[in-house]
Amino acid sequence: MTIARYSRAILTAGAALTLLAGCATAHAEVPTPAASSTAAPATVGPALWKVSDEDTTIYLFGTVHVLPEGGTWFDDRIAGALAASGSIVTELPQSALTDPSAQTTIMGLAMLPADKSLRAMLSDEQRTTYEAALGKLKIPPQSFDRFEPWFAAMTLSMLPLLQNGYKVDSGVEKVLESKAGPNMKRDAVETLEGQLKLFDELPVDAQAAYLASVSAKIDEVVPGLNDMVAAWEKGDADKLAELMNEAMKDDPALADRLLYARNRNWAQWIDDRLDQPGTVFMAVGAGHLAGSESVQAALAARGIQSVRVQ
């Protein structure tokens, strides 16, 4: 998996990444953040779509789960759509991000049996590459020995972001949750365990290759996500799709597992929700709303039109 694919994971794999960031800081000391080199403030604003019929409106908004502080993306268009909505729908229930049992769920899936070690599961070349990446981040080599390769890969790639000014609390879901207020209804299209199993159920050799690829490209994590966030902030859906989709072409099975199958599932959810009156603000990873197999494309296959809200 290339680092562009990991950057896409930040935009698509789900709000579970915010919990993985918490686990990363719990199991490996994160050095004090350096000066951020993140993208410039938005000049247009992130893209917003609308699906509607005679008595139902569903806004579709793409999220980034970790962002630098001080973003200006929450503009009048987004504020107005959220205020007009009776419910907010996210990938995961908002309670999953604060429930202490979430950490238990993650650890239950991520930890190796007592007689196994992560580095022992890697080839010599993979282990050398992995330990070099940890060294660049000033993380002790044994930090993730007790965990499966998918968990090490995800958390390893979160660390450069945390060290360079990206914060979970600045992520889109966190901001939307604070803006929605306590009286707005909440709903979700997935569960925490379901999201984590997308990675946990990958074959071990695929997980190890994923970890080695992330390790080899660790220096590109921050620049790669910076570019994607810049496109997202400007509302440039075509550029966002170009940055993300090109990297997925050589692994269609993984792309379908992590992205396209979920897009089709969510299109089904939207189709069903259109049978109920009301207005909904649906916020999911931005990568799901870009490209030729996006949620909007899956809706179009059902004869349902998505309109860009300018």
C-alpha cells in the first residue's frame, strides 16, 4: 500500500482513526509538535452535496478526521445546512468516540496472542524498514510489539500528523458535534467494531506488507495529507479524487473492501432514508464523496441525483 493510499485512509477509513490516535499516544510517547507546514486556509470551502425528494433533504459532507487547529472550513453554507437539519448522521455513533469501552474493543482486536511479537512476524527487510521509521519518529522499536501489523501501520502513520500540528479535536466530526448542539438527533451508518474489522480481517501477509509500505514512506505522510486537505478545503472534488483514486488502481480488492462496498451500502441507507420526511446532515470521510465509485455514483446507479451545493 502506497502512502497515498494511507492518506486516503485518513479521509475514508472512518472516525475509528481518532480512537487509534488515542491508542498511539497511550503506547508511544509523541514528541512535542513541530511548527505546522499544513495547507493554507480555505479560499472556497469544502464541497457540499444535496439529495432530495418532495419531503426529504439529505446533505452530504465529506470529513477529515484529523486537522490542524484554526481551520476556517465551517462556513455559512455548512452552518446553514447543519442548522436546517433535524439529525446528523456520521460513520460511527458519536458515543463511540467517548465511550471508555471503545478502547477495550480496539485492544481486543489489535493485540497479538501472548506468544507472538509483531517484529517477529516481519521479514528481515520489513523489520529493518519498520524500525527505521520508528527511529525517525523517535519511537522505541518495541513500542508496538504486542500489536497486529494493521494497528501498528495505522498508528505509525498517525504519529507524524500529531507531531506536525494535526489534532483529533480539530477533526471535522468533533467540530460538527460541537456545532450541532445537544438536542439534534444522532445516527450512524457503521459500528466501531465493523470499521476496525475492515483492517483486522485482512490476511496477515497483507497487513505486514501494508506496515512495511507505510514505514518506507513515513516522510511522505504529512505532505501527502497536506495536499489532500488543501484540495478538500478548496472544494476541489476532482483534484481530491485524482490524488486519491490513482493510488488505489493497483489493488482493486482492497479498494472495494475499504471504500466502494461501503459506498454502495451507504447509498442503500440514503435510498431508504428518503422514504422518511425531514432534513439530514450526513458527514462521512471525504474520500467516499470523490471519484468514479463514490457515494454519489452509487446513488446515480439507483436513479438518485446528487446536486452540488455551491
